[in-house]
Amino acid sequence: MVNKAAVIGSVLIALVAAVSLFAPWIASGDPYAIDVVNRLKAPSAAYPFGTDNFGRDLLTRVVYGTRMSAEVGFAVALGSSAIGLVIGLYAGYFKWLDQILMRVMDGLFAFPAVLLAIAMMAALGPSVGNLILCLIIVFVPSIARIVRSSVLTAKETTYIEAMHTLGASHNRIIWKHILPGSLSTLIVQGSFIFAEAIIVEAALSFLGAGIPAPTPSLGNLLSDGKLYIYNSSWMTLFPGLALVLVVLAMNLFGDGLRDLLDPHARRSLTKRLVQPLKQRPVPFQAGSAAADEPLLQIRELKTQLHTERGRVPAVDGVSFEVGKGEVVGIVGESGCGKSATAQSVLRLFDEKRLAGYEGEIRYNGIDLLKLTPKQMRSVRGNEISMIFQDPLSSLNPVHTIGEQIVETLRLHRPIGKKEAWTKAVELLRLTGIPAPERRAREYPHQLSGGMRQRVMIAIALACEPQLLIADEPTTALDVTIQAQILELILDLNRRMGMSVMLITHDLGVVAEACSRVVVMYLGQVVESGNVRTLFEKPLHPYTIGLMQSVPRLDGDRSQELAAVPGSVPALDQLPQGCRFAPRCFYADDKCRSAMPELAALQGSDTLVRCWHAGKLSGMEA
């Protein structure tokens, strides 16, 4: 449906623009020419708007005054939007900058706009340049606050986290992925600032603190006419109508833009406004690991998160391996540290303010915890890729599917745009998406849930990583699509020799897809081993409880389904001794006072963290 207000506003804006651009041809007279003989002439054929107190043609003065006011409004809107955009983007993204920049903005915002402008103009002196500078300073805080607000929301979304996993730099994330979501708001706010700047300019000029006379501006014309308002009302009528027309036009235009600009439904303007950054991270050089050495070795990994309640252990002494071409399952309830472990492998937590790492994460013989941030960006999305639970929130809504795959390729490969696009289409075809050429030009909201997850897999595979971390990739999908996505991951594992770390709640998926399984509880590995052995004879009470809670087709339907009692406690309320003791049927005083080590039972390859594992080893699940 056509927005009539926006159409009217656009027509009026076009009229104002035409007057500003073609002022010398519309009004051929000199706006400064004095003719005392014809002073204060009423509107007539010779003088359509009449003349002022110096005999100057008022039509000419209004045309040039509109031009001057529009130039000031445009310069202020452009300058304040550009500066406010940069301040808002970086203040919202970097917390330490936020504390500095936004306190300055709050200080400026505390003063009424007109009073602040008058004070600065009194200090600088009246001139067009000084007026523009003062108004830019006045309006920058409002732009910065609006942009900052959108950045604070955007940077917490999953698709921004996904860009971190692909190795994108902070600047690239800010300008390529966060900026597009702020552009529509910025453009609308800029149109309103255009109108506000014209009003403030008129007020300052009317008071004698703006554009100096006899330069024609709408404020100066109103100031000239205030003494003759009763006897020569045309001196204020026509400049006043021009001011109302310009401000009304911009407000209608801004309202129309607000309804029109929707980053979820149309192509992003960023492609025309922002060029991709060319800086590339320092390349990561993988070591030459022995042929029989695991691809990924995690040794005593600890991830401490800094919270309002102090430091809490999201990952506490985790150790396991992922062999080359192997599929390893990570299982456990929500809050047990599965995703935190995966994010720790890629060092996604903010190491300056949010988290601290200890232990070793050896990938191809290189300890990832010793790499620089630039080297880690070269690992993410290139050597190790990750896919998330919800594909819709993991994909950027303002870029097409093809653009997002192309960006991943160009982040890590010296490849041209055309070649990257061809590769993107091939990746979509590889992941089983029909009509990949057409789908590459579509946006995430135009695809089904299953297709979006296939796109996430295509992005993850773009640089042919050796390790894929799949964080519950089928959770948000229906059962039929879950099976297809799981089969796709396993097929790619077989065809590409890619290792997979599969995080899931579904023990059936683990039994079908994985060769080894790691069971986690409250940030620790409580049991790990061969899938077949562990499923046939689980040794830890928590694993036994998980196995018994799985419905069986051949089970007794009259019996109530077993469940693990209680719930996972918060990380700042960890129990003493064995962490599963408060929920365990077999717990005794030793369990409640001393933490058992993760160790193998005699004659078994399974590692288990339990004081009673030997006693439980003869029990059936």
C-alpha cells in the first residue's frame, strides 16, 4: 500500500531541492539589491511577494533564504549523523569506550538545544560555518544514543556470535553486520534532524545569534519582518510559509522512510555506502602433528566467567580428544557446560572482561590458548567452524545467503568476488539446497528452518575446515528435518574426512552418529568412552539416569518413565565434593566431601568420575 504522506513529503522535498538548486534561475534578481523607492510594496504582478523595508524583492529573498536554510539543515544532518554514527557504533560495541563517550554525550544532551547553540555561538561569533559546527555538536548526542541502542541489541544476537566463530575482525563485524541494522533508524533520524536544524537556525537568526544579516535565511527574513507585522504582514507571511513547508516536507518524508525502510525485507543499503574492509588477519600456521595424534586435544581446560556474583567455573578441568575424521558426541543437560566448552575451543568469550582460560587446547599440535587474537581469527571459520542451534538468529537478516557465504570465503581465502559467488552456489548445492542459484540471492527469512540450517552448514564448510563443532544443530527443527540434517553432517564427515564435535541432548543421535561420547555435568566430564561400551554398561550414576530416561519402544508403557531427580544448580552454588552428589541415589559422606578424579577402571577404556564406579560396573542400564 502506498504511503500517501511519504509521497506528499517526497514531492515537497523535490520542490525544496529544486528551489535550492535553481535559485538563480527561479529568482533572477539580486537578493541584496536595495531600492528605497519601492520599500514595503504590497504583493503585485511586479513583486509577487512584495518588498521589504529596504525595497528588496521578497520573492528573491525567500528563494535564497530557503536555499540557505536547506543548506544548513543538510550540512548539520549529514555531519551529526556521520559523527554520531561512529560514536554510537563504537560506544555500543566496546564497553570501555561506552563509559567515556556516552558520559560526554549525556553532558551535551542535558542542555536544551537552543540554549546550548546560543552559548556556543556567543563564544564563536555569528557566521554560517560556526552555526553549522554548533548545530552538529548539538545534534550528535541524539544520533549517538539511538545508534548505540541498536548496537547493544545487535551485538548480543547469535549471528554476530557466528561471525566471531568465522574469524571476522571487530571492525568488519561493526561496519558490515551491525551497521545495516542501524541504517534505517539513522536515515529516519537524520531526516528529522534536517528539519530540527532548520527550525533552530531560524530561531537563532531571529534572535540575532545565527546567520549574520543581510545574508538571506528564513530566520533573518522573519526577524526583518517582526517590526512590520501589522502594516506589512507579507514580510513574515511568506518566509513563515516557506519555513512551514520545508519542515513539514521533511517530517512527512521522515515518517514515510520509517515505514519504508525495513532491513528484514529489502536489500541492505550498506552495499552502496560501505566498502568491505581489506585488512586480513595474520595467518595461522598449523603444526605438523603425527599421523596418529588426535586432531584436537583438550587438557584440563578451565573457563572462569566473571559475573556480578564473582568468578564461576563454566568449564572445570575438562579433558577429551577428537581424532581425525572422528565424530565425538558431547551430552548432558542444559547448563552442564557443553556449549561453554565449544565456545572455549574457539575462545569466543571476551578474555579482557568476561572470561579467563587455563589448561591446553591443542589443535594439530598447536596450543590455541597461546595464539594472538589475530591468529585466532584465522582459525575460526577456516580451520575450525561452528554451527548453532537456531539458524534464523545465526544468519544476518540484512544480507543475502550468498553474500554471507562469500564473506566467509573472502575472509580466509585470496579469492575474487565472482569466484567466491560461484563457490557459494556450489556449497549450497553440496548441502542439498534445490535451485542454489536462486536461493543464494534470497534472505534468511525467505527460507524454511531446514534450509537455513543447511545454509549454516554451507557457511561452516566454506573454507573446508578440519573440525566442525555442531552445537545442537537439530534442536529447532522438526523430526523429519532433524534426520536429514544429521545425515547431511555424517555424509560430509565421510566424504570430506572432517572431524565433528556434536553437542546434543539426544542420546539416540549419539548412538547413531558418534564413535565416542563425552558426558558432562556442571562443567566437568563425568564419563567418556566408546559409544557402544558406554551405552551397554554406563558407569556413572548420571549417565545411568540419562540412559534410563530415554523412552524405549519395547518398554513397559504402564511404568512411569525414569527421571534424574532435582535440577542442575547454578554455577555460583556448586556443592562440595562430587557435583552430582545432591541428585545421586548412591551418594554417601565421601561423595559429599571429596571430589573424585576422572579415571579409567581396571580392565576398561571408559573414563569415569565416581567413587562408586567399581561397584556400579556390574549393573545394567
